[in-house]
Amino acid sequence: MTNEFNSRKAPALILLAAALAAAPALVSAQVSLGTVVDMAQRNSSTVKLAQADVQKATAALAQTHDAYIPNFGIGSTIGYSHGFPTGQPSVGNASMQSLVLSYSQRQYVKAANAGLAAANLGLKDACEQVALDASNAYIELDTVNRELEAAQQQEAFANRLSTIEQERSEAGVDPLSDLLQAQLTAAQLKLKRLHLETRAGVLAKQLAALTGMPTGSITPDDASIPEIPSVTAEEKPRGLPAIDSAFALAHSKQIQAKGDDLLWRRPQIGFGATYNYDSNELNDYAKFYAPGTFTPNNVSFGLQINVPFFDFALRAKARQSAADALRAKVEAEQAQRQNDVHIAELTGSLRELDTLAEIARLKQQIADEQLHSVMAQLELGNGSGSGPGSVPQLTPKAEQLARIDERQKFQDSLDAALELSKARLGLLRALGHMEDWLHELHAK
């Protein structure tokens, strides 16, 4: 997933990032969820590390292929010697070496290919995880902002209720305990508002860390949040990139172990060539040979065949590689089992959260209807008259209580919907369907 980012959006993202970075920290602008996810993926250190792993795996693959390409080097060993020469009087030399036949090298090439596949899957997993983190933070901040607005309204209603109770208490209509209860309600709602403000600040900081933008510069746009694709555990998982990467890495180590095993079992053939330009100016090299036999230009080339017989170090290395491969395979299988358990847990939670969200919606609708009923009775009267056994006429106190209750049920509904959204996104991730969510974001 090296090129997963939408290149067509890159100029717009760069301009947006520059504009937000240049703006004061207190100035915020609505930014879509899709844009935030793209910015988070570009800014993420986890993604950058995964990209570095891909580059490293690509270089490792090139290195295994390049073993068959002759290398070329030049040098010089100029020096003075007295008496019988201990080395060639070389003014300049050039050498070339390459691998011709190696049963192990074939396996190393296959292992490097599998390693590159594992690195690419790791990059895809990093991008999906960042997308999930950014989506959760964005959706939660949008929810908290809406809850904060409702909490501010609640607090205003509670203050109005305290004022009404103060007047009724002074008039001797209600006992002092009702006034104290109204003041307690106002204090509790103030605390709740402060808690929501703190949570909004933390989420804003989290989004800033994810995207690299100034804190508070991003305001969620509720219209940019698409409906989360509905998936269930009954659907066949597409494969989680992290688990696929683990199995690809285990496969790479298995092939590597096979190559190490062949290294002490099979012969290896290499090619080499050397050219030397020799000089007799600083040495008495020529006098030790027959006259006329010294020549400045010398070339040698040939094949080097290595047939291993006893090499316990290579055998031990092969056993070590086999143990590493076995460990990688077991770890991949363990990750697969843990993900299966996670899917089962998310599925059970999703059913419960779906029901809780429905209950919260119904309670909010009931509270809204009760508020309308209270408002109608305050405006038109309850129609029961003033005789014995009639229902007492509602007071402004009842209106404030109904408004506070309706706002509370509204916030409860938002909370339930948020938890449901997080569970759905988590299940998408566990089932390997995050690409569906990213497609929804880019199509929004």
C-alpha cells in the first residue's frame, strides 16, 4: 500500500495544511473527515516507519538479485620492497566478481520477495490503523461538541429552575429542600459541562497530533461523516493486513531457513576476473625471473567452485534460522486466533450497543413528547378544572425540569450512537473491511 494515498488530493491537502498552520491556533475551520484521515496518514510516524520498512525490504530484494551482477572495483598497491618481493608491484588493478550458481541464493531471492510483500502489508495495516484512530477521534469530537451545546442549554435551564425555586421558597410555596435540590442539579450539570469541555480539548489535541495541525484548528463537519458500512461476523473476513503481514513474514523466514540449510548441502560457483598493471620501478622484481619474462599487463579470470563437506557453523546457522521461522509462524497463528476472539467480542458488543442505541433513541423521543405536552398544558391549561380531585395546573418549574430531562436524553442518545459507531468501525477493522470505510470517506 505504498501508493495508497490519493495523489489527486495532494495539492489541496498541502494548501489546506499550509493555511491551517499559518492561521492562529484559536481560529478553527470545518474540515471534512476524509481530509482529516488523509492528513493523518501523511503525518503519521507509524506510516513513515512502515514506508521505511518497505524501502528496506525493496533494497534487500535488490541486493539478493545483484549477487548475480558482476561487481567492479579498481585500486592500487604501490610500495617499496627490498630483497625477494613479497607481493606484486602493482601500480593499478581492477577486479570483478559475481555469483554464477547458488541453490541458496534462489531461496534468498524468494525470501526477499516474501519480505517485501510483508512490508507492504505492514504499511497497509499502518494506514488503516491511522484511519481508524483519526475517524474515532473525529466522530467523538463531533459528538462531544453536540453534547456540549446541549449541556450548556441544560445548565441554563437548571439556573432558571434555581431562580424559580428561590422565588417559590421565599414565597413559602415550596420547601427549602426543593431549592437545594435545584441548586444541586445546577452544580451537577456545570460539572458535566466542564467534563465535556475537557474531553473536547483532549480530542482536539489528539486530532492535532494525528494531523500535524495546530490544536483547535479543526472543527468537525457532521455532514462529512458517512454512514458506517454494515458488516457482521457471519461475513467471510477479507484478511487483516497485520495478520497477512505476519504470515508473509513467517513464510519469508521459512524460505530463508531453507536457503541456509542448502548453503552447507549444495555447491556454489562464482566467477572472478582480475587485471594488474605492474611496474618494476620501486622493486627488483624482474631480476628474480628470466630476462624478458616480466610484463606490466597481467590478467586472470576463472570460476571458483566451493563444495562444502564439514561446516558446523553453517549447519548451526541453518538450525537457528529454522527456529526463527517456526517462532514467526506460531506468532502469526496466535495473532489470527486473537483476532478471531476479538471479532466474537465485537459482535456480541455490537448487538448490545445496537439495542442500547435504540432504547436511548426511544427515551429521547419520549422525553421530547413529554416536553411538548408540558408546554401545551402551560399554554392552554390541563383542562381538568379546579374542583376536588382535579390535576393541579403545571408551573414553570415543570417546564424547566422537562427541558433538562429532554436534553439529558438527547445526550444519552448521542453517547449510545457514538459507542455503536466505534464498535462498527472496530468490527470493520477486525474483518479486514477498512477499505470500504476509506472508499466511503473519499466518495463523501
